[in-house]
Amino acid sequence: MPLFSRFVRRLRTSAAVCAGLLLAAGGIVATGAEPAHAATSITINGSSAGRTFDGVGAISGGGGNSRLLIDYPEPQRSQILDYLFRPGYGASLQILKAEIGGDTNSTSGAEPSHEHTRTDLNCNRGYEWWLMEQAKQRNPNIKLYGLAWGAPGWIGNGNFWSTDMINYLVSWLGCAKQHGLTIDYLGGWNERGYNISWYEQLRSTLNADGYSGVKIVAADSDWSVANDIDANQAFASSVDIIGTHYPCGYRSAQTDCSVPSAATSSGKPLWASENGSDDYNAGAPAMARGINRGYIDGKMTAYINWPVVAAITPNLPYPTMGLALAAQPWSGSYAIGKNTWVMAQTSQFTAPGWQYLDSSSGYIGGNRNNGSYVSLKSTDKTDYSTVIETMDASGAQTLNFNVTGGLSTGTVHVWSTNVNSSNPADYLAHTADITPSGGSFSLTVQPGRVYTLTTTTGQGKGTAAGPASKSMSLPYSDDFDGYTTGAEAKYLMDWQGAFEVAACGGGRSGKCVRQMSPQAPITWDPLTDPHALLGDLSWSNYTVSSDVLLEKSGYAELLGRANGQSYSGAAGLNAYHLRVSDTGAWSILSSNTGGTVSTLAHGTTAALGTNRWHSLSLAFSGSTITASIDGATVGSANDYTYAGGQVGYATSQGETAQFDNLSITPGPGGSGGTSGPITGVASGRCVDVPNQSQTNGTQVELWDCNGGSNQQWTRTAAGELRVYGGDCLDAAGQGTSPGTKVDIYACNGGSNQQWTANADGTITGNQSGLCLDATGNGTANGTLLELWTCNGGSNQQWTHT
């Protein structure tokens, strides 16, 4: 993820008029649409010059965005992998870019290092090796690309641009070789600029160590590196590809993808080496533009989306970005996004090594608003594919094609994706075959579509689907004995540091989870204490217990009711903590995403010491929080800032503590029973806080259910409906009249924040007696909610699970 914006916004696309397509003599004509524009003539000329296509792909990393995928059960795990990597099935990725883990957060979590210390090497840590192996099994031709976001603190005594870091990358390449993987591309430091002499040393070291075939990408940041490449021959000789991030604008509509002349004159291939950062459905229009326009405007020959999959829980930053949503391994539920099918419109019809045809690529009628098209020819110089996007077109357009320059004049297969449709049947649909006459044919294209015209075959669309989503049930326990050393425990997601399975210390047999990072890392995002999270945001009343051993002076923590996680400050997490130190000092803490940590209770018990096992527990029942050490209650606190959330482990910086025998048991009311989404019966959509806002007075609305923390509502014993733990569903201004907007506001105990769920499915405000209502019987995304006189309408009926 880039340095720029640090919040999530949806790209909301307006609906477009859908028109049917009918096969007719000479091509496809539109029915039921606006009158077509004047016809545009396009020549697909195989003799045209053009750059070599390097592929479209995606990134696993820049955070733990793939973390939960490995924990999925079969067959769902293989189905998701097929949708990502299998040719002729889904996204059919041509490039997979993987993070070289550094034990530090890099957007939505941390990935483990293969060398936590200078003398420690384990080539089986983490899930990136597994993911690259799975990608290669499905597509042996996929290209692999490694990049570091951070690094362990021992490297260069904290200096990334060091010989240590070069050796670290070489050892990572050696690990890849152990896994039977050949790395095609290697970068420097994600979005942290570049060091010329370091890149030159990296090139010479790779050559000397047998990795001369690994191409170096610089600088995975912006275009400024091109100036030094142009001015410095030694630097230019060390760099194979110029890769920049978000060249069409960060999280933009990707309408304009121009690059500076220094880049285009460098003679190097130019890549959009990170792009996207958008919701797995809502990002489709921007991706459709960017894949085409990156080449038309800037001669960029690769497009790499961040990230590959949203396999993280919804309280972490950017929880729905990628090609697919896979956030519930416990249920097996997943969803394939429109981004997958937009990418497939290029990836299933091309291959790295094909050549762009410059004279057969451009804007329809010379007007950006009409849409764009790019044409590529195969390595045998006969087959071709032309990809057309009409995201901004105002109506139907007829395109007259003439094929020349030695390209096939045989059957043209037409595939399309209607980005504005919510019907999966409209994604990557084989709509028609056209037989050209004398190399000529016509096609009428509708707005809001991606079309691929191709002479190739072998494309396809997977049909597998996952089960319905459901909350992770309690009780849950794990003794960690069933894992291999170096593995990550099931469902446990690192945010900072490296929590992995190791042999237990302190005289205990079996396996434990150990925090493996013994020093502050070279960070990418702000440094926090090492911590890892596990579980479901709907958990409310429960007891989390675990054994803990401190290996040196410092502290360890149990976390509970953890929900929102951000980049800020020394904590950056909405959660309660039971902190214990080797001296016997203990405290119950409350932290928030702003980095503020408050002490709710504290005291001292017998010294825990080091290398001795102790049992900790943290219990939640409504507003009561109770802490126990070695079976004895040491203190309690009364606080209801957070009504529900996950559990977790944490340590002080550099504390290599061990944890064992994790247990989460339901308390009174179990996991809450009424924690989760509130879904409209009429719409099938969820009560949603727009743009994940936490601003008082934000009016709630209907939106597609996506599991986000802004859609998780917890009913409390006081009749509140809480979101983010501390904000309540609220009748604005204590209004009691029909039309009063329903918003969120910091919980204050007011009767305008108390609600009753009725047997008929209605939810009524205790103060007003009015019903929670989707305004105007609306069912569409963005429909605002208000109070209205109860009338039995389905727009006033809700389910809360």
C-alpha cells in the first residue's frame, strides 16, 4: 500500500442502462439502447510496432492480506486458488508479486521473516512459499516477483540500504530455490525511494551468486528514479525495469495514466508495479480503464493490482480490497469480485511475450469519454486479441474493424463483462462469434462494458461457489501441538512482530506460540508493540485464557474485544488488554485506534519472573471486565467502550514471550447472540456506516453486505445497537417524528439510543416508538435509514444475526 491516503473509501458506480445484444449479419447490433454514435473505424494491423506485453498480476503482501487463505478448508481453498491462478478459469494471473516478510506491519498485518536474527534461517515460515507453489502448480508460466516492505532490525543495524539487506535477499532467493521456485523479478524497498550504489551492488551480487537471470525492478515508488537511470549508465545497467506505484493516481478512476518523458526515453520496460487498492467489486471500472490506458498513455507493459485477495478479518485496514473476498475460513464462505472478471478480459486472452500493436490501440473516436482499446498479437504473429473498455461512454457505439498485417482473418470470439451489472452471468460471458468478411467485421458496444475480441480459444469461467457466511462459534481452543515448527497457528494473524509455533520452553514439552522478533524491526508503517489477533468481531461476552512464559524482562498481554485496527500511535487498536510483567505488575488497559492507552485497573501480584509458566484469563460480561492470574482474580474494571471483538496476544518490543493452551469460552449470552449484521428483508442489504466513518452524526444506509466492521452491530443488555464497540445507533437530535434520520453517535445511555427488536422483524426506537425504515421503500445501495411510522412494510423488517 502507498504512503498516501490511510482510509478506505468505496468507489461507487452508478447503474447504466443494460441493452441486449443480438447476432446479425456482419456483427453484433444493440437493441433497446440509446442511438449509436457515428461508427468508428479501427484497423488491427499485425505489422504495427509496439512494446512487449509483460502481464497483469496481483500482490500478496504489503500486509497480511492473504493470511487467512491457507486456513480455508477444502474444497473451498482450492476453488479460490483456481479462481486466482488457474488458466481459463478466473483471473488467470500472469504475475504474482509476494512480500519478502520482515516481521513488521506493512499495511494490514505483518509477514514473518525467513531470518529473525543473523544466525536464524528457516525457509518454511509463513504462507508466501505455499501460495507461490500453488500458483505455479496451476500455471507453470506465471512470473514471480519478490519485494520487501520492511526487515528485521538486525539488518545493517537498522539500515535497510546495507550489504546485510542484499545478503538477506539472496538468502530469500535460496529459500525459493529450496521450494522449487524460480524468482523472475526482485525489487528494493517498497515506496521508500532508492539508493543507487545499493542497486548496483545488488546486481553484481546476484550475478556472482548465480542469479543473473533475476531482473531488478526499481524503485517501486514513483517515476523519479528514471532521471538517475537516464543520467547514470552504471545504474541503468543494474536496473531492468522501472516500476512505479499508482501511475494513474492513487485510488483514482484511472482515466489518465501519462508518464514523464524521462521514463519513456529510458529504454526500460515501464510497469504499474502496484495499482488498484480498491474494493473487490467497486474497483472494477478503474481497473478496466487502467489496464488499457496504462499502455495507451504511458507505454506501461504490466499492471499489478494490490492486493490479490482480501483474506483478512474486516476490522483490519482495507478489508475488501483485491480480486476476491475470503475472510471466513471457519465457514468456508468466499466471494469472487468483478475485479477478477475485468482482469480476466485481458489475462485469459494474452500471455507475457505478446506484442502490443500501437497503431491498433487508442481511444474510440479519439475521445477518452468513449472508451479505449488495445490490441496485442501472439508470439506466432497470427492470433490477436483486442480489449475494449467503455466505462464512461454515454451510449452504444458501432466499431468497424479491418484486420491486416498477417493476422488471422478467421472467427472472432467476443467475450464481455458488464461492470454495472450485479448478475454474475454478465461477467466474462461468451456473447457471440463473428465471421469476418474480407478481414472486416463490425461490433456495437454498450457503455459500462469490457469486451475482448480474440482469435484464440481455451477461455472459461469457473462455476464453484462457497457456502454462506457465519460467525466463528465458541468455545474455541488450540494447544498448538499439531503444527510444524515455524508455522503460524490457525486463524492467528500477526499485526506486528512474528508469532509462530516453536518448541515450548520452561521445561514444558510440546509446541507453543512464540513471539520471535527480538528487536525493533526496520518498519514500513509506524512501530507498534508486537501483537496478533484471532477470532470473530461478533464475540461479546466470553473468557479468553492462555498460559504465558516471559523469556526476559518485559511484559506480555492477553487481548479481548479487539476490533478496529489502525496505523496510529503506539497502540492503534480498539481493545482491552491484560498486561503482566516479570515483576508481578499487572494492569487492565483500554487502547484505541488513535494510539491512546488508558489504565482501567492495576496492581501487583507475586513476581512472574522469567522462564516460568503462568496462566492468564480475561473475562467479559457486559461492562464488567475481570482479570485473573494463576487462577486467582487480581482485579476488575467496569467499561463498555467496546462491546465485542477478537482475542489476541501481545508483548513488549523485543520480548520473546511464549503462549500455550489458548481457550475462548462463551460467557453469559455466549458470543452475544445478537452480534453481527442487520439485514433488510426487502433489500437483502446491510445496515452500514458509510465509508467506515466514525464521525458522530453519520447517517447510516443500506449497502451490500461485506462483513466490514462498519456493518457489525452488537445488541447490549441496555438495548443499544453498538458499532465499533463505542458508537450507538442513534435517533438524531433525540428526534421522535417520522423522518428523523438514524445515525451513529458516541454511546451515552440516552433513550434515543435504545431499540427493541420485535417478533415481526421490526426494530423500534424506545423513545419514539417509530420503526427503523429504509427511506422511500428503497432497496439500492446508499438508501438512507430513518425513523418512520410503523406500517408493516418489508422496508421496516430486519434480521439480526
